[in-house]
Amino acid sequence: MNIEKNIKLWSSLGMRATFGLIAMELSKKYPDLMITTSDVSTSAGLDRYKNKYPEKFVDVGIAEQNLIGISAGLSSEGFKVISTTFAPFQTLRCCEQIKVNLGYMKNKICMVGLASGLVLGNLGFTHCCIEDIGVLRSIPNISIVVPSDPLELFKVLSGAINYKDSVYIRLTAGSNTRIVNSKDYKFEIGKAIEILPGKDVAIIGCGNILGECLEAASILKEKKIQCSIVNMHTIKPIDKEKIKNIAKNNKLIVTVEEHNVIGGLGTSVAEVMSSDRNNCKLVRLGINDFYSSGGSYEYLKNIYGLSVEKIIQTVLSNL
Amino acid sequence: MKINSLKNFAKNMRKNIIFTAFKAGSKSAHIGGALSATDIIAVLYSGIMKIKKSKTIDNDRDRFILSKGHACLALYSALVEKKILKKKELETFEMDGSALLGHPIMNKLSGIEFSTGSLGMGLSLGVGVALAAKKKKKSYKTYVVLGDGECNEGSIWESILSASHFKLDNIVIIVDRNKFQQTGQNSSIMDLKNLKNKFKSFGCETTEIDGHNIEQIYKTLIDIKQNNKPKVIVANTIKGKGFKLFENNNNWHHSVISKSIYREILKEL
Amino acid sequence: MKNKKKYIEIFTKSLSIDTKKFNEKIKYNDVPEWDSIGHMTLMSELEDGFDISIDTDDIIEFSSFKKGIQILKKYKVD
């Protein structure tokens, strides 16, 4: 598979449709792959996969508790299972099943949460998800990875399918995602990546919102402020060394995520920083623990300070 | 004669159950619900399921899932009678760091398929396991024991819908219908009404039997036909069955067996 | 259309259609490969092949081979 040729196409398709294409590739490689869903094949880009590999596809209908139970049962019998539905239903509706089956019993499953964050804002907050990272972080034996763009999703899925623990893969943005990684690169679960070098200020982000961060950084560069940008795709296990290093070498860290500032990336960074003496201020950008009125993705990002302008303002006002 | 050996197995299970509960002392134990399920589990382990002690996991074994995990004393007792667990291990019940706790902890080599206890989850796992058998074209059967109170959980009905939809005729679900749940009778907490009809309407081949008639349990289980439907057996039972002091007395849902009570109930065996 | 040969080539390549069996009357969803994913692949290849950037509205309007010819004219592809 020619990675770089696919970057443009995958970005226009968005994470969900790319997931469908990646599933086709994974199925060729893993004969014991099983994809399970709760009546969301089309929304997950899985129609082609479903038609080509019906024996490797299980739709349990709109029943997320059963989705996890059946997936865990299949996993216990040796299948490599990827379950998927929209993020709030994938993580919250069946949270206890995730705790007991994946956390406690360690039946390994990759869970792909579709359209997490704010992208479905015009459907209201029942379909947005700003709580998933916070909730899952408190369950042992589950890793949490937030790919920044479809190319990273390909790398995450390829790594997650053989990873030792269950992995929750959080997809953000819709079609026409921003391209964060324009070239092929080395990826490892648990290892954050500096995608732009800088000094004094570090922006640590996860998910496609890193696209906004990159744009903000290039405007700040014109104002002679050189922020570094770090892609902290893995929230758990968090890259402690990287955070300690950044805190040692910067005056300001701004975390950026389409998630509640309570419980997500920002909180994870704060936890690591708090155990060291350092001279670094941490500002957490994200959803400030309230549900706003609904609207478009851009409208919501603006409300929660996640637009390019607001990221720039945050950096400037905290320097 | 086969039926006598099954009855004996059940009797020994009851001995083990009260022995273990007594040893647990003030930590107390779920007694009533284990005793109501004993005859069903006895027949499964001594007469029906393909299961035995082995050094490695036998992928062709029949799977048993105790979805009503709090009845684990019945499971542990059956595993002891089957010589998969040692009788000595029952003395570690509910002790610090023990492998035998008040709800089962997954250990497939010890015959414990999953860590159940949070009600409503075991059946879903069973559906996954039965589905795996179909996909791998394996002939093992999956047996799941549910509590009737457990059928309050919506997740049970999600599982039943799917078992029927996937035409899983390799799963047998037995409901221990002792008509009680934690704080009282089903009929006053959350009435299940006609449970047999409910399962039937969900597309299951359903029968209703006396859950303490060993012969009837055996004949029902041995006679199961393959016909694209999951099988449900609603077994009418008595909570605490086997000891007059415990029978239909919901105080023995989760309680302590004192020395004097132990002496008294031993006489009934 | 001057670029018809190239246009057909991009179509058959993106949608994995046998050149010998290609029919200019082809519409979206006529073949399994021209599903929503196939469509985006086709758009991407057309953009690369003709060095243009197609608007979202036109991507949605692009419902057949023939309609495509009209749309491409907007981007000075003839």
C-alpha cells in the first residue's frame, strides 16, 4: 500500500470512510479478523467490507451492551475483534461492559469511536462526545489513542490490532479533514511526536484539532513566537518522559482537545507535571465542562476556544 | 443407574455448598440462589456437558457460563465433584487473594469461563462464544444459567434477540426461576409475569420444567433438537432448596451459616 | 471533448472498470465500485490528473460520466 499516495484521498474521505478502506486491508492480512457494530456499517465506511467479507462482520443492531459482550465472547475464542459505533454509544452506553469484559477480564478488543468530539454538533450533544477519554481513563488495561488524521488512523489500527491491551481509538472530524501528517513517519502507540519544533511555548494536542494548532503556530511565527506542536496521540499510556521534558524546556504549555478539560489530555498532562517541580504554566483548552447549544463543527469549535484565532489568543494572553 | 449418579452428584454439591458457606463464616455467602440452581448444574456437569480436567485449555469443551454469578458456590462445588478443582480449595473461599471469591473469577483451566457477577452480562458473552462456534464450524455447546431477577436487565433481552436473530441453536439458556431476587419476590419488585411466553416471543424454543426433578432436567437437556433456534428452559425452582430452614426464605439470599445452624442442616443430608 | 481519452482512463482506473467494457452512459452506483468511496477516489484522481480542485457542490452534482464532462468545463477542462 502506497501510503503517501493515499494521504490526499484519505483526507477528503475523512476518518470514517478511511476506516472502511483500512478494514479491507486488515482483513487480507488477518484471517481471524472480526468487525462488530451496532447498526452503523455505512457511517463507519464499512459497506464494502460487509459485502466482501460478510462472515467477518457481525451487526448486533442498536444494542451496545450486547455489542461489547458478543465482541468479548468472540475475542475469548481467538478472534481479533474491532468493534465500532458512534463514540458516545461505543463508550458510555456500554461502559460497565467495557470495565468488566475488557478491563477486568482483559478480553482484548479494539474499539473505534466514530465522530467523537464536536463534529456532529448540528445533531446536538447526544451525538457529540466530550466525555469518552475521561471515563475510559479510569478503567485499567485499556489504552486510548486519538489519531490526528486518516494517515495516522491507518498506523494506529495497524498497531492496535496486535497491541497487548484493548485499545480505544477516538475518531474526530468529518470528511475533508485537515492533513496533519503530510509525509510518512514512524508511529508507536505511547510515543508522542513533535510535529513542529519551537521554543518557550508548546502546544500539545490530540486529534484532528492539531490541524488548527498547526495553522495557529504558523500565524504566531509571523508574530515572532515559535511554538512547538506536539501530537500526543496516546492519552493512555501517556508519554510521561515527553511531558516532563516539555515542562522543563518551556514556559507555557497549552493543551488542545475536543474533550472536556476535566479528564482528558489536559488533565493527563497536569497529572504528570504535578509530580515535578517546574516553572511551566499549563493552560487547558477544550470543552469547559458545559454543553452549549448545538450547531456546526466550526460554530462549536469557536464557542469552546478551539478555533485558530482563539488558540492564538490563548497563547498570547498567557505568555 | 444414571439418574441415581446424577442425584448423588447433586447431593454432594449441596454438601460442598453448605460446607464452604460455613467456612466463610462472617464473610457470609450467597446460599439461597446457589441451592436453587444446584440440580440444574449437577445434571449439566455430571450428565450432559463435555468437560473434564485438563492441563491445557481444550478448545472443544462445552462452555458453561454462570451468568447469575453470585450462585458461584454451586459452580465451585460442581467443579470439585468433577475433580477439576480440589476440595481443599473450597476452604479458601472469600479469603484474601483467593482465586475463589464471592463471584467467579475467570480461569479457564479451572473451569471458570468468565468473571460474572454483574448481572445481565454472562448471556451476551455466551452469545459471542456460541457465534464463534458457528463461525469456526465447531460443535461445542454453550450453556448459560440465568437468574430470574437477572431478567430485569435490558441487556438480557438484547442478548436473546441476537441469539434468535443469529439462529444460534448451539446455545442452551436455563433460567433458575426461584421467584425471588435480592430484596423480595420478583412479583413485587419487578414482575416478570409469564417468562416462558416472553422467551418464546423472542424466537426461542422454550420449555418449562421442575428445576429439581433430576430426571426431567436430564431428559430435557439430552433431547435438545437442532432447529435454528436458541433453547430456553425455564426451570421452576425453590430458593434454598435442599434444606428446610432455607427454602423460600429470602433471608438466606446472602447470609452467615453459624455452627449451630450448620449442625442442624447437616442432619438433612 | 479534447481530453476525453484521459477522462475515460481516469474513470476506468479509479473505478477498476475494464476499458473494453466501459460505457459512457455510466452513472453513480451503476457499478459496485462507484459507491461513495469510489466517488471520492474518482474525484481525487480527476483533481490530480487535470491539476484542478473540485468544489464540494460539484462533487455532489457529479452524478454521471456525461454530467462530469459539463462540470469539468467549469474548471477549463475540455
